[in-house]
Amino acid sequence: MDEIINKVAQSGLETIDLEHYLPQGEIVVFDLKAHLFMGMILKEKDFRTAMQSLDWEQYRGKNVGLICSEDTVIPLWAYMLVMTNLQPVAAYAAFGDAEFIYKTLFLQNLAKLDVEAFNDKRIVIKGCGDKHVGEVAYAEVTRLLRPVAKSIMYGEPCSSVPVYKKKG
């Protein structure tokens, strides 16, 4: 009987599973609209009082997006005031909706990838998984790896789609 040889294991392919870089922790949104007079007007004294009396602990350890869902003029200092309260308690806080926060955190996680460890390697970016990864991660990992990789493929080691191959 012939020995079964695992050609995938012998191929020297490096697999990257982007699910390992997914943002961790809950993402919530702080909407300034809830603190506007009649849901439309920012009255400075009332707003400052509301910010002082708000229980900021509800944001402890969470990733917070700061928005105003009402189409109204908000003075820029108001966003700054909210951020001065969010920054000490939130795991991460930034201006933007939940999707923006998710993508930003994903990009921050990918930025920690040790790109030099993939120098002159044949890389497969895992294409199927249990969780939605999204286009931003696939584009970013390709941008990061292209300068160093020998080749980049998408999918699984046994059936991958070529994306990039270094010339020469």
C-alpha cells in the first residue's frame, strides 16, 4: 500500500486566519441627539450639566462610537467634551458609528501583524470562516504583506486563488 503524502503540509504555505484579528469587546454608540434640547439644539449649560451627571461607568471597557444622528449643527467642543469623559473608561472611543469603530479596531489589530515574519513566504489568507471578516481586512492584509511576500493567495491551502506573485 502506498504511503499517503500530505502535499499541503509540505508546500511551505503560511496560512493567515483573519478571524484571529477580529475586534474584541462590545461596541456601543454614544449619540449626542439624546442630550439635545428638543432633540435638535445644543444648549451649552444644559449639555454640560448632562455630561457631568451622566454615569460614564456604563461605558467601562467598551468600544464606543461617538455620533449625532440628528442633522443639526453641533459645536465641535461638544464632541471634545464627551470624549474627555469617555477616554478614561472606554476600552476605545472615537468619532464614528459602530461599523467605523469595528473597522478601525480591525485595522489596528492587523497593524500588529509581524509582516517581516512573512518575508519571501507563500501565504494563503484563509477565505472561509465562522465569522464575517469583511473587505477592509482582506484589502489591508494584502497591502501589508505585498511588499514582503513571495506570493499571496486567497482561500484554503488545498484550493486557493492566486492574488499576487513576486516577479523574478
